[in-house]
Amino acid sequence: MSAFIVFTMIALILGLSTLLLPRRSRHGYWRVSSRLVLASMGVRLRVDDQRPAESRRLRGALIVANHISFLDIVAMAAVAPARFVAKREVLQMAGFGYVARLFGVLPHVRGDLGGLAPGVARAAGVLDRGRTVAVFPEGTTWCGGASGRFRPAFFQAAVDAGVPVVPMRLTYTEVGRPAALVGFIGEDSVGATFSRIVAARKLAVTVTVFDLLLPVPDRRLLAEVCEEQIIGIDPMRQSDVTLVDRSDSAPSSV
């Protein structure tokens, strides 16, 4: 645990200096740093990138992924650093909130329909400047066995900016079997989740990156296609298909 804390603090401090570097250098730093942070927790990273080689350095794209753990952000940054959309409460967390602001986390107020359109417009503006934005369309974390519906609101940002959507699937395993211990749900705390992660044996996260989707005008269609790709065909979850909650009452903000 001490190695993780020391390395993470060094990575963040050095990371501030990269804000002035060219995009390619900055992203290279965060890919390497994120992989080392995972390794310091004993988490092995596996990447299944299904995109054509020429599209892997595309400027300006909306990344969407399922949401299981706070570890998701680190795993995704190890593949494709981005500005993340996060609920406003994250920016209010002691210490971490300040860091989140420095690195351009885009705040979103869950359940605030009046603030939804401006939030989508901010994300579209970032995309329009050739930056990458990442969002979790389920709106909250799920345990990995069950899932939430993909809300379509932030897909509109890709439509408005005319940029592609990149679906990502995150899967966690321990000793080769699906692992729910990384889940950050209910009354769980970051500390409790972190303790389970560092105590796990042979914990691994697999990031599957699907091919780009063109920003068709129908954001609901984009959300449905991404939900099917990310959740509907996960071989590790075929046996748990009855646990998938696809009702409109699933806790989500978008």
C-alpha cells in the first residue's frame, strides 16, 4: 500500500508539469503512469484493442464504458487518457477534488435536468477542440454482474461535435474468475474498496476497445449500440444475463 501511495503522489506531482507539454507527450506520460499505478496495487492490465492501427491516435472522440470501480479511470487512462465526466460530489472530496479540478474533470450534477444541457455543451466544446472525453453512461457504479441502462444524454456531445464514439468494456478477474471485489457501490468507501483490491490474488483488469462508431444523429441509437457491445456480448457475463437490470428505474443520471 505504501508503494502505491508514494508512486501515486509522485505521478500526480510530475503530471502537473505535463499540462504544458504537447498532447502526444502528455498522453504518453499518463499511459505509462497509469500502468505503473495499477502494477503498484498488484493489478495486471490486459488490453484488447480492436480498432484499426490508424485510428488509435485519433484526435477528438467520446469514450464510453461500463462503470464498476474507481479503478476504471486508471485502467482507461492506461489505454486512452481523457477528460472524464464525473458527478459533482467527486470534485467535493477532500484532496482528490482539488486534483480532479486541476486535471479538467467535467462535473455533472446527477438528477439535475436543468444542468444537463450545459454539461453536454461543455463536453461537446472539449471534443470540438480535438480533445478526448470519457463518460460512464450508466451514471453510477455497478457490481459487474448487474448493469445499468446506458443513458443517451452525453452521446449528444459526440453528435454536436461530429466526433466518433469509442466503446470500452472493463472486466475484472481474480485468479481467472470474475471478481466483484473491486465494485464501488452502496455505502462502500474508497478505503474499503482499495483494501480489497490490494489484498486480492492475481487481480487483473481487461480493457476491450471496440472499433469506432460514427456519430449518427440519433443519440439514443448510439447509446443502444454501445450498451449492446459493452454489456450484451460479454462472454464472462453470459451466465449472469438474468442479473442485468434493464429497467428505467436503474440508478443513473443520464
